[in-house]
Amino acid sequence: QQGQPVMLPVMEPTFKGSLEDALTMMRAGDSGVFKISVDSLFANTFNQPMPPFIKPGTHFTFFLKADKIQSEEEAIADQQKMFEEQMLAQQERAKEQIKVDDAKIQEYIKEKGLKNVQKTDAGVYYVVTQPGKGPKAKAGDNVSVHYKLSFLDGKELESSYDNPMSGGQPFTFPLGQGQVIPGWDDGIAQLNEGSKAILLIPSTLAYGEQARGEQMPANSILRFDVELVDIKN
């Protein structure tokens, strides 16, 4: 995570003047600047060819600060504690984000005049625009779904109907196995085979705080126009 120290295990030196040698020179609280041969670093420490954009015979400069020096057991315990604290903080942020997203989705529903809108316990809003006559899928079933993905502002991101990678075929996945975003596992489970529907998925059930490139910022609410084409047990 940005701004957090990186835990580095101190190994036996891989060559004279190595990064491992630099680490053994430091005490807790020390800062240092170390120049290390790129040729030796890639050949002996990284054990891989040197990238073409790095000039042989040059040096990497490392600016290091030793925050803590710990045993392996202490480091593992610290790492677990840090992970738990980050998870709790993320959960608290998600609670607030759910409220923000829910208000935006309700405003969108009103603005678009969507009727017969339903909401799952998890928080996905959905509108069945064409009821299907088939059964509903169960967890573990393979479902095939056509979709169009867009933002609430109408900007379309992608569509399975004209995706060259899939040849315009529907997207198939096992339902309820965590292989898609939670909003899909939740929303598709509400539909009968053959249904067409609109899914409005809050960011906390989509990609959350994780930005997916420039096209999809963090905390993006997503609209999916879906068609549940097929269910296989």
C-alpha cells in the first residue's frame, strides 16, 4: 500500500556489495543511500536478464530507511495486524459509500422513470424488462449472459453483443462462485432463464475502491443491461 513500509527478508549476500549487504549495515531508524551494480543485481540477485532499457555498467541508487528490524515471527504477526486494520478501515469506508451510492441510484431511477424496480438484500437494484419463462439459476449452475455495461451518465464501456474477443457470444460463468463481481452473482440469481433486465450495481458490489484504468474510476456505480440466455445445471 502506498506510504507503507515494505517488509524485506534479509538473505545471505548474493554478491559482494549486494542489496543484502546494504540491509545488514542498517539499524532501526537508520537511513542510507546505496549504489548497486545493475549487472550484478540482475545476474546474481534477480536471476533474470537485464531489461533492454537499462544500460549495462550502470548502478541503481537505493534510498533506504529501516523503520523496524524484526524476527520473522514478529514480522508475520505485524503483517497480519496491519492487514486486519486495513480490512476494518475498508469496511468502514464501504458502509459510508453504500449510502452515497444508494442515494445516487435512487435519484437515477427517478430521473429515468424506471418502474417496478426491486432491490436485493445485498443492495443491487434490478428491473425485469422482459420476463423469461425458464427457471432461476442456482449457485454452481453455468449461466450464459449477454450484457451491455455503462455508467449512470450513459457512457457505454463494453458489450458482449459486439465483443470481438468472444465473437459476440454471451459471457458464461458458474453462478455464486465468486468468479464475477458480487453484484452479478446477486443480480443474475434473481432472474428466470430468458429474462432481460437492468441491473444497477453499487460500487461496493462492483469494483469498490479499485480503479480499473482511466475508463473506470474508483467507486463507480455500474449499469448492466443483461439477458440471461441459458442455464446449465
